[in-house]
Amino acid sequence: MVNVSTAQSEKDLREIIALQTINLPKNISAEEAESQGFVTVVHDFDILKRMNDDAAHIIAKSADKVVGYCLAMTKKFKDDIPVLIPMFDKMDEQTYQGKFIRDYHYIICGQVCVAKEARGRGVFDKLYRHYQKVYASTYDLILTEIAIRNQRSIRAHYRVGFETLLRYHAPDGEAWEIVIWDWQKTKRV
């Protein structure tokens, strides 16, 4: 059985980092990255804890072990993770519904990941439903960016309610898709 909640302890945060490390492209085969997806950003404990103290991460646990997570990241962290600076810059200059994204009260999913043993059991959807339940009354929108080569993740995000806001190439050449989920247009869970 998988239970979804917010990260509450140092143990939860350390297990997020462990799951993240396993799913970095350098730690999986190219075939696995293509078929199962991957994560890009490496978070250290300090930044992960500061993010969690500001807005709690959403986690899925099975047998008291983190088997999935959706990181919560507010605007105040836009300069703290260098690889994400281009995302914030591109995103904030975009308009949505006639208004600049920067003028919305939004939250970022800083990363989502589901452990191999928990995939195909609806954990991804449960994480985002809980994310919406926790944050939709506070934030208008949730945004995230996905490497375009990570098609499994893009399809999963579309399935739960995200839509494309923008595609762009980062300074390092990686192609990204910024996706947005407008919670005001979606029935609250």
C-alpha cells in the first residue's frame, strides 16, 4: 500500500535524495532513461530542506520508505539552483490568459520521481492529486519543466492535467518544455 503525504522528517528528505540519485541519467542506461524517464537536477540536503521548510514536498511511502516524490519550490528559490535559472527567466516572460506568469501566485514542481518498484501503480497521479489538494487553495498555477527527450514524463504530466506553455533550448543545448496546470480551471480534489 502506498500512502501520500508531505515530507516531515530528515529521513524523508534523505530518502528523496537517494531516490533522485538512482534516477539520474549517469546512473541508468540510455535505454532505461528513454523508456522509464529520468531526473535532471541534483539537490543537496541543505537546499532540499530549505525548500521543504518553505513549502513541504509531496511524498509517497510504502512500508515507511519513500517510493515517490514531487518537490515543491516557490519563487524565492529561483536563483538557488543554477540549472533552473533559464526556466524561471523564460517562464516569467511568458503570458498566460493575458497576464504575465510572473504576476501569478504560482508554485514549481521542482522534480517528480517514482521508484522502479512503484511504477505502473498510479503513484505519479496520486502525488500530483495530493500536491493539488495541499497547494491549490494557495497557488493559482503549478509549473514545471521537462527535458523534451523525457517523453514518458511529458505524457504523464499531460495525463494529470498539465499543458504546454513553452518549448525552448537552454544555454547548454538541452531542449525543454515548460508545462502548466491551471488549478482554477480544474475541479479541486
